[in-house]
Amino acid sequence: MRYLTAGESHGPQLTTILEGLPAGMPLVADDINTNLARRQKGYGRGRRMQIEKDTVQILSGVRHGQTMGSPICLVVENNDWKHWTNIMGADPLTDISEDEVKRKITRPRPGHADLNGAIKYGHRDMRNVLERSSARETTVRVAAGAVAKKLLSLVGVEVTAHVLEIGGVKAEVDPSLTLDQIRELAENSSVRCVDENAESKMEAAIDQAKENGDSIGGIVEVIATGMPAGIGSYVHYDRKLDSKIAAAIVSINAFKGVEFGIGFEAARKPGSEVHDEILWDKQTGYYRKTNRLGGFEGGMTSGMPIVVRGVMKPIPTLYKPLQSVDIETKEPFSASVERSDSCAVPAAAVVAEAVVAWELASALVEQFHSDQFTEFSEEIDRQRQAARDF
């Protein structure tokens, strides 16, 4: 499975083309729209969420509610495009020169892709960079992830995400909570947090950051249950599934770190408190006494829940601008402000959930026969049984 996204933040639409899904898998627009709506929620979101009400159009690859095996094209239109046609239009400029284009950007913002992207592609107007590097692109990444989540759910794999920390406020998570309980609590929380006490403190931290013209980041956790054991590979470095998931997490805008299970805490513990003892019973087969390694051993799934966390830095677009340098005049200035959020961690949890789901679905499609969904599902069931009987 693979996908490609196209589109700019203030362009006419965002597009993604998905390839490699089995034929005969049920899929309707609502499977995707539910997740797009989740991405737009969250305490601390900016005015853009009031302008855009994201919904998807399925333009190819699906007929009468089922995938056809051919590439799937998904489109999300930008409702704000009507105000940007002269600024972001594809046609050559005629009535005005490039120097007269409104909202031309020659002042790079610290923490953004502006300056590095301009140097790479030779852009003197850095709007060419920020329009594509914007987190608006994650809209169709969530759409792609929603399709992956649909596939996973149909073969008994469930994925959800929640917020562990915002601005230094940490949630206490009851270890007895089931995945369904975590999902329900997160969906009903303004900050996608399962700890009600932490929720109010997180809101207060977001309010304080906004009042200060600042922004704050946090930590999100993605949990997946039901993955069969032995998915991934120990043979080749580039086929290790935890490696692919780690790459997917840090590919999300503003994510700067990733860990599995107890993660970096493993560096401070002896091996006896890190590795998961192996047990067996007739009904379950092999399982682990603990899940400190987050569902992975040797680059492969262990059959235990997959637990992965990502660190999101504070959004770099601030209403308390940082110093930068104009690329034309080389004069110092205080960085400009584009419309932004004071905290996007709750929304980023939905994006993290989507990219993890995509990697899990992709790994299953790679490992099992995947031309037809029925055969694909049956092969996964046989793999689960073989693991129990091993």
C-alpha cells in the first residue's frame, strides 16, 4: 500500500491517491468523514476550524460501497479558496507583476520550513513553502488513515489515540482501562485526555499560552490491539515494522520524538525490568506477562497491544513573534503571524492514529494475499490460529 498527497493550505483542494487496497472491502464516505471531523476538534484550535468543515469526495476506486482494487482518489475541498484565487491561482500573472502579489513572504518564521525550503527550491516568495509545509496537509493523511482503519477493523484490529501531556500537565491513565474505554473517554474530552482532572489543567495551560501570545506542545499515545504476531521482519532493517511506524510518527508536522512501550525509560532500568516474560495457555497461545516493549520484538509484532507515543513541539507560529531576518533586505524583524492554533496536540493525536493505522494496514497487505479482501481476511485468521497452535 502507498499513498501520495497533493495540495496547498489555501489552494482549491487537498487530494490523496491510495493504491494497494484489496478489492471487495466495504468503504463509504462516512468512514472517512467521521475521522476528518475528529481532526478538527480540540481545545486550542484556531479560526481555520470555523472556516473549513472538511468532508471527503471519493472520486475513484470505489463502486457501490466497495473497493475495486484500483487506485482510490480522495478529495477534500478548501472552502476558503474563494478568498485566495488571485494569490494561489495556477494561471500565470497578467494584470499584476510578481512584486505586486499580495501576501508575498520574504520573512521566514523561526521553527517553520520557510527558510530551509526556500533555500532548497530557490523560492524568493516563501509562500510557496509554507502553503505546502502547512499542517493542513494532514487532512488527507487522516483521510488515508481512515481507510486503513476501516480495513483494520474488518480484520479485528482496533486503533485509537489519546493525549498524555500538554504543556507539562500530565494525565494519569488507569492501566485497567480497555481500548474501548480509552476511546470513549478521549472522544468526550476537549483535549482528548482520559483523565478529567488533567483535562481542566490542560485547558488552563492552553488559555495561558494564548493569553501570552505563545503556544504549547505535548505527548500523544496511539494504541492498537488485535495485530497478529510476526508482522514485520527481523531480516532487513527497512522491513522492521516499528521502524516504519517511528518514521511515520516523526513525519507528522511538529513531531520531534517517538517511543514504544516504556520507551526512553528503558535506559534507566535493568534488563529484568524491561523485557517481557513469555507465557502460554491453551486458549490464548503465547503472550507476554507485561508489555514494556510496546508490542514489538525484533522489528515484529508480538501479538501484544502496540503502544507508541509521539512528542509534538509547540506550534512555531506565535502571536509573540520571534526574531528573524528578511531574505531580501537582510534586515532583522519580528516574525509575521499566519492564522494559527495555540495548541494542536488533541488534533495531532488523530493524525498520529491515522499514520500508525496506515503502517499497520500496509504491513498486513504486504505480508498476506491482498488482491481480494475475503482471501486477505481468511489468511489473517489462519495466521492467528497458526500462532496459537505453534
